[in-house]
Amino acid sequence: MADLASGLTVGVIALPLAIGFGIASGVTPGQGLWTAIVAGFLISALGGSRFQIGGPTGAFVPVLFAIVAQHGYTGLALATMMAGVMLIIMGAMKLGRLIKFIPYPVIAGFTSGIAIIILMGQLNEFLGLGLKMPEHVPQQIRALATHIGDAKWQTLAIGLLTLAVVYGWPRVTKKVPPSIVAVVVATLATQLLHWPVATIGSKFGGIPSGWPGWHPPHLSLDAMRDLMVPAFTIAMLGAIESLLSAMVADGMTDTRHDSNQELIGQGIANVLTPLVGGIAATGAIARTAANIRSGATSPVSGMVHALVLLVVALLAAPLAQHIPVACLSGILISVALRMGEWDTFAEIWRGPKSDFLVLLTAFLLTVIFDLTAGVGVGLVMAAVLFVKRMEELTNIHLVTPETETESAANHTITGKDVPPGVVLYRLDGPFFFAAAEKLEAALRGSGGRPRAVIFRMRNVPAMDASGLHAFEVAVHKLRRDGVRIFITAAQPQPMRVMDESGLVDLIGRKKFCADIDEALARVREVLASAAA
């Protein structure tokens, strides 16, 4: 019963959003509604989260609108199905956890950028301008500024009335969703006042009742090749959005979702939804949160939400033709304002300025160009900054009794007899490609040619192929000069890497020691043997 009540509530909330996001994505209101029905049911039934509510979302709006503008709906349908297959493969390959490692400044940047894109895209209908809007925000701003004098006051009044209800109704009661109240109030105002305001009926011919029929997309290798990048964008955005929504649900309910199963469920939904004329779908954070607050206990609530929308599509669709388009634009503007991570800008500004630069770059590129540029460049910048920070953590020190920092008896050289000509280096931090140069610089700074070198690797947790190569080069140079090499306290991962590469056998297994005491004892034996 709790799931029935919450599903009914979320279904009412999702109705204007599904219609509005369908229109904003460049398709018909009915296609947005059927996306919420089919994808919403499948995501709840087959996904890995108990509370996830799926359907068309604001994050997809700029991506889908651009695909429809360039390739038409047939291209969008094929790209959505391709993205669904990609999501299924990602889930089957257990890649769900990897999505969680996308840096937060990148996510916050493109999310806020998408919010701006949605906001600017809705001002045309909100003001009643009736323009054919360009694709990118800078051109949209120019078009709106040029034609602002043509705004229709009646349409603007309906839009403002919608915003007033959306933000004011929760002060009256939170039991009835404000978006559905706004739709009712705006529709009644338009009909009673006989204002010349565009409605779903006048602009799109209404929403047809009954089953939408089957719409299998035309498959061709040429079309799939052209749509590979858009499909990958849909898949990655869908994965990020759905797993973020599932994580929000986990935080609200103290549960854990199955990220790989969630990707598989999302993939199946996106493969099947275009067959009924739908568009790409993913988990919706706001609707999922509303589902939890309404008392949901299982995925049944999400399936009930889809069935509620199905009843509307089959029985009450003709009533939707009276809904003003400006009302839906007002609702989407409110969604965009809530969607933006505006507080994050100040929060990250107080932290490392490099993270703020990543956030700002992802935001600006998303707004000025597109989501692919924002996320792509943001990820590259975040990766470069991560490498830089890791490189700063890696240090190679020449160890002498004066510079010794170790205190444990079996790791310090303080008070111990270090034979003449024996040089010790302490390696700290992960040894990877960015730290390879430090090894060469440290070896050059030792001065003279030592008789033996001891590398202390107790603080090296990991080594990659580039770090291994740099270490091998150093070993070969030292061996060429007749220098004996010893290694102490190598951790499991670097030891395994060196062993599998053959470096352990090259140096000699007996020269890998547990601690500095054992290494010094071995050094004395080897040097004494060489002297004899």
C-alpha cells in the first residue's frame, strides 16, 4: 500500500515533466510521456536500485535536441538503442563502479551548464516569441535580445503564474505536488480568460490516446557510424545520471544499490523505449527523492508510477491539449534553477583553485559549445591535475645519518655501520611515469660512483609500467658501472610488477631484503667477497 501511494504521487509529479522534457528535447509531448511509461517501468523492474524513478530528464535535453536537429527522430531512436547496448555492455563488464570516479567538479560543472541550457531554451516559449531557436546558448541569447520586444504579455503572465504556484504552493501544503497544481491553475486561467496562448493542442495537435504503435528504427552501418559519438554521449550521461540518482537514494534510505545491475536495467530500457517512439531515459534524481519521501519501500512504487502515466496516456490524454506551453516552460525553468549546482561554485572556490578551474571550464564549455566538450576537457584537466598531485607526493631522497627520518630500529640507519661507498635512497609514494624523472635526478645527485646502492621501498604502494621502465634503466646503468643493487621492504604490488618483468631475477632474489639490517648485512658479505 505504501508503494501504491508513493507511485501514484510520483506519477502525478512526473506527468508534466515527461511532457515538458519531450517538447524540450525536440519531439512531441506524447513521445516524452511514453518514454516515462516504458522506461520508467523497465528501470524500476530491472535496475539495481530499489527506489529509482526513470524517465526523460533535463540532463538529456541539450544532447537529444541537437541529435534531433541534425539527424531527425529516426537518428535519435537509433542512437538511443545504441546507447542502451553500450550501457548493457558496461554493466556486464562490471564497470559500474568506475563511473563513480568521475571528479565532482566535472559533474557539478556540466550539471550547472545543462541547467543554463535548459533555462535559455525555455525562454522562447515562456515569452511567447515563437522563434526557431539556434542550437547554442550564445546564439540563443542574441536571438532573444533581438526579439525581446515581440514578447506576448499574456504568455509571459501564464509563465509567471506557473512559477508563482510552483514556488508558493509548498507553503500551503506539501501533500499535492506544486507542478500539477500549476498545470491546473494555468490551464484554467487560459481557458477562462480566453487568452491567445499556445497550448499543446494548438502547437502539437494534442496527445493521441491509445497505444502509440511500434516504431522499429531503420538500421544501417552508415547511420550507426555517424551516430557513434552521440550514442556514446547518451550512454555516458545516462550512466552518470542514473548512478548519481541511485547514490542519492542510498544516502536517503541507508541502502546500497547494485551499480552494474542498474546500468543493465538502464540499457534494456533505452533499447526498448524507442520501439514505441520514445527517447533516451535515465534515473531522475528529483523524482527518485520524491518517491522516497512519499514512503516508497520497493521498486513496485516505480512500476506503479509508470502505470499511472499509462492510464493517463490511454484514457485522459485528450485533456492535455489545453495545457499552455508556457506553463510547461515555467515548470522546466524551475527545474533548471533547482538543477544547477550554484552553491558548489562558492564551496569549491574556498578549496584548491585548480578544482575551481576544472569546474568553471566544464561549465563554460558545456554552455558555449556542448556537453561533450565540457565533460571531455573537464576530465582531461582533472586527470592532469591528479597526476600532478600524485607526482608531488612521490619523492626520492638520498638518506644519510643527518637526513634520516625513520625511527623504527629495523628501518633506521642511525647508529648503524654503513660501509664506505654504500649509498641509500628512500622512495616515497607511488612510483609511476610522472615520478620517473625524479629517480634519474636523485641518482645524479649522489656524487661519485658508489660501490653499492640500497633502495628503500617500504613507502612505495604501487608501480606502473613507466615507473618500472625508469627503474630498469637505472638498474642497467648501475650494473654497467659495477654497482651492487639492494632493495628493502618492497610492497606486494611493486614486487609483483618487478618479478613478472624479470627485474627481480636480474638484480638477484637474495638482494631483496626485509629491512635495512638485513640489507646492510648482505652488502658487507658481497663487498667482502668482492674484495677477497
